[in-house]
Amino acid sequence: MNRLHDIPLTRIDGSPATLDVFRGKVLLIVNTASQCGFTPQYAALEALYRKYQHRDFVVLGFPCNQFGAQEPGSDEQIAAFCSNNYGVSFPMFSRVEVNGPNAHPLFATLKAQARGIAGSQSIKWNFTKFLVDRAGRAVRRYGSLTPPEKLERDIVRALDSPREPA
């Protein structure tokens, strides 16, 4: 059993969840913000999701207000913003912290599995992206400056990898 799939989460509508419903899928987990210079990445994330969702690819958005207070709204406001401005249809979750003593266990796990530059675990800014393989392992981290469309080759490679036995 993979711990990543068992971590308790809260969907943006307030309902409880885990990543278990995404077991066996390739995931792109992103810490997001609505008032950031990288916010337009929502459009490219949505495009990737729509292009590959039929192949068991899912983008998961986790709003975070730790970087420049660029996600100050309520979950309801964040959901409306994403839907109205970028047509986001991929799953969004309740706002989390990604660094520090109150970092959500999901991000603590992702950071330990896929370290940043020079082995750093700390997330540097909004729109850091983690590619998670079908077995639930974070296999790659991408910084904010990497546009989502540049991840497509790695996403396809992960989708084409053989599934591990259950």
C-alpha cells in the first residue's frame, strides 16, 4: 500500500478525499495561486488534462497562500475564479501549506520523493509541479518557470510505462 494514496485530503468543496481514487493513474500535482504571475499556467494545465485524461492522467490543484499572499480567497472564491477564468475542470483541493511546520503531509511526501535543485526539499514558489507515476511515486519536480506544455514528453512517457501489478 502506498502512503501517498492514503493521505487525507479535503476537496475544494469541503468534502473529504484521498488520492486512492486516482490509484493507477499518472498525476500532476501543483501548488496554485490565483493572483500570481504564473496563474495563466492554469490554461495549459487544463489543456494537458483534457488531452490526456482519457489515458488516466489527472492534474490536481492545491491552492497555497504561502508565497506573496497570492491566494487570499476562500475555497469557494478560488473554485469560482478557476472555473470562470480558466475553465478548470480538473480536481481542486482546499488550500494547503506546502512548506514549514504546517506543510500538508502530501507535500511533505512529494518533496521527500522528488527533491528540487541541489537536493532542496523546500518549494520555492507557486506552480511547482510534481509528476507522480502510476505506482504513486513522485518521479519528477518542475519549478514555476517550467511551463506545463514542456512537461508533455514526461507525461506521455509516464503514461506509456507498463503498469505495475496490483
